[in-house]
Amino acid sequence: MSDAFNTPVSVDPRLLEVLVCPVTRGRLTYDRERHELVSAGARLAFPIRDGVPIMLVEDARPLD
């Protein structure tokens, strides 16, 4: 764990194998700096809060 809030340093690679983008059903990558799961195809970044990926489109951040 990386801080007092128990934020994981990285995402379990097995989780990345299972999770897909809810829009494109495509693969996600982990952005360690922003602590997000990124869908290049949908141009969205999904936040990870308290160690839980939030895979709701309405909570995703559009990529520039």
C-alpha cells in the first residue's frame, strides 16, 4: 500500500485481464500516475476509488 488511505501502488494484472471498457468492450490500460483505467478506443479514463475501479461512463473522464 502506498499511503495512509491504503491506495494500491498498482492494479492487479489479473484484474486488467478481466475488466473491459463498458463502451467498446476493448482492453484497458492502467495509468499509474492518475490512478485510472484508460480506454483508448472510447477515449475515456475510469477512476479507481478506494481500490475499486468505477466502470460507469458517467463517472469517466474524457481524454483530450
